[in-house]
Amino acid sequence: MGTSENIPRPCVMRLPHYYRRLLQALQNHQAIISSQELGEEAGVPAAQARRDLSYLGEAGRPGVGYGVAELASRLERFLGLGELKEAILVGAGNLGRALASYPGFGRYGLRIVALFDRDPTKIGARIGALEVRPMEELGAFVRQRKIKIGILATPAPPAQSIAEWMAEAGIAVIWNFAPVSLELPARVMVFNEDLAARLATLSYYMMQGKEPRG
Amino acid sequence: MGTSENIPRPCVMRLPHYYRRLLQALQNHQAIISSQELGEEAGVPAAQARRDLSYLGEAGRPGVGYGVAELASRLERFLGLGELKEAILVGAGNLGRALASYPGFGRYGLRIVALFDRDPTKIGARIGALEVRPMEELGAFVRQRKIKIGILATPAPPAQSIAEWMAEAGIAVIWNFAPVSLELPARVMVFNEDLAARLATLSYYMMQGKEPRG
DNA sequence: TAGATTGTTAATCGATTAACAATC
DNA sequence: TAGATTGTTAATCGATTAACAATC
């Protein structure tokens, strides 16, 4: 029951898939959904889906299934999707612009409130509703607005030092799209998104001709 | 020894991290590297790194370590990074443009050779060396050039039907950045890259204040 | 030789799955 | 009641880690 237990990481990574299936069911005015259907979305057997969902407490009704609306809102609470999460984004290149205007984030509670770049020629440019600011303003901005999340979408070379500035300014979580492993104080959580590494595993499985899980 | 054994998926996902550390070592003219150093890059103990690397055959020397250049080229072969992998990309939005010009892919053998979009106003636009082509040309292009990899960077709604066109034209591997789970014949491998799902797990661990592995 | 580090065995740990009583 | 589906137990499976002989 609930947040205090130790939840397997693979399970945490599947929960968002169940949630996505639930959103789809909501759109279709489907009121009840089975562990079978949820499992399919995540590519796991029904038993696995039930086990995963049991971490939220008893969320379904035996003989019936799961109430779509109820389970969706439980998952939202469980994953913290309802909380407003303000973030800054550094790097106004192609990837940074893609992230700044990614349509799905709002629904999950993420709001990118400022955009920074080192390159003087990019300062002042507008990306969606945001204006690119100079890196020098990062520290003050983060402190003043008490921002906890930093998204790092720069090339590899400047990433480490920018991450350090973020950490000093009080950023607690860094979502890192730069292909480097950051060395930071343990209190800073780092989530790496390494496209080149993903490509390498894709390459491996493609050669093997064998399907991984996705 | 080698490709025929069954390699744990977590291991396959760590190999690219060792590889990245090796590239760095090469740049620094470091000739020998230990399992300890490699493990640090991937966030695992030295024993794990050794076990992982043992899937490539005996790659190190007891009492000494691993030869940086040799291990790097072994990993390249093992992961198939040396093979030229031609891909098409569909979706010329922000994310598509970011991917089309992502600097790291070339090093890993990926070459994006064409870019497609549905939107007539985008056709003909240049993105790097590529020109955006109309969706109607996708099938013929893929067949003619025998392209095996399709990168899907569209919004959710059109993704399923585009994926089907890809599959029909002979695409064997789809790297899917659209937030949908694709229903395709089993022969098509799908690698999902779901930023919203990643954000949801980030949200969860942030609330918990506990560090996952990265 | 002494010190270092690999490759691998065996033990541990953790996640998945099958099966079924409980429930609707 | 008969049929369906959950939540959970116990068994299985697979990955990680500790430890150490073999090697340099």
C-alpha cells in the first residue's frame, strides 16, 4: 500500500504505460479495463500488470476489473503528475527547441519556465512563449523562483560545468540529454537520456535480428 | 564467447556506456583501463563490468586491465557500430529536425538519408543536407534504397498509419519517438523512446527523493 | 617475488510468472 | 449459480555480487 514500500524500478517504468492506456480508455468512454488490456500496452502478462498495480493498494475489483477513471487518478497521484513541476532548460539548439515545445509535457505537470543559452546570437530569440536568456542569469533565476528541475540539452563539452552551476543554484534534479556522465554531489538526482547509447543497443538487436522488449 | 550467447538486456544497455568511456580514454591517450573505471561510467561495481565484458570473449589481461583501443574496437564490432545503417526519418517538426541534425549518430554508423512529412508547407524545406519530401514518396524510396530503419518523429495521431506504411515498404526496425504503442507484424522491431513516460518516472523518483540508477 | 587485476564460480538477491482462493 | 477477474502466495527464473584462483 502506497509510497513507502520499495517498488521495483522496472515496475516504476511500466506505470506510465498503464497510465497512457488509461488516458486512451478515458477518451473512448471505456469505464472498466482489465489487467490483460493494461499488460498489453506495457508488453507484459496480465499477472505482471496486476502485481504492478497492487503497489497502489487495492485498486481493482475482483471479477470486474479496474475502474478507468479511478485508476487513472490514482496513478496520477502516485507518480506525482498532478504536482506542478517548474523547470528550466539550457540549450536552445534543435533539441532544446524540440523539448521546449514538446506537447506532452504539460499533461504530466511539467512547465518549462525559462530557456538559457551561452550563444550571444541566440539570446532574445523567442521559442514558443519563452525568450532565450543568457547563461549568466541562470543562477539568480533559479534561486529566485526556487526551481528544482534543470533540463540539459547542450552539446557534451559545456554540460558538466553548466550542471555544476545548476547544482550550486539549488537544482535538485537534472534531466540530462547531453552525452556525458555528470559528476555531481550525491544530493542531485540525474536522469540520463542518451540517444547515442539507445542507438547502440538498437544496432545490437538489429544485427541479432532479435526483438528486445521495447 | 561472442554473439551467439544470450546476453542480459541490462548488460546490452550498459555496453554503450563502457564504449563512451573508452572513446574518452582514447582521446586522453590512455592505453589501459580497469573494470573499476568502466564500471563507474555505467554506475555499476567492477565485478559487473567484468562480467558484462566477458560476453565479448576474453578481452582483458589479468593483473593489467583492458587495452583501450582493442576493447573499443571489439565493442564496435559487437554492437555493430561499424556497419553503415541507413535510415529514413518521418516528421519534420522540432523533434525531427533535432534528430536529423543530432551530431552523435554518425559515429555510431547511423545515416539519415531522407526526411518525410505530411505537411505540404514543409515539403522542400532543407534541414542540414536533407530536403523534406512528401509522404507519398516514402514507399518507393524505401523499396528502391532497401532502407531497413525508420525513425518516427511525428505526433501521436498519424504514427500508427505511418508505421504501417513503413512496415509494408520493408522497414524492419522502427525507432519510435511518438507517444503511442504501435501495433505491427512481429517481424518489425520497435524501439520506443517515450519522453512523457520518462518524465513520469522522473516525477515519481523526484517525489520520493530517492535516486534511481540513471 | 609482491602487487594488481582479470575471468568465472557459487551464493545472493530481486523480479517475473503460474496458480488459485477470494470476490464480484 | 456460473463465469470472470482480482490480489497474492509460492515457485521459477534471471541478474547481481562476492570471492578467489589464475594470470600478468
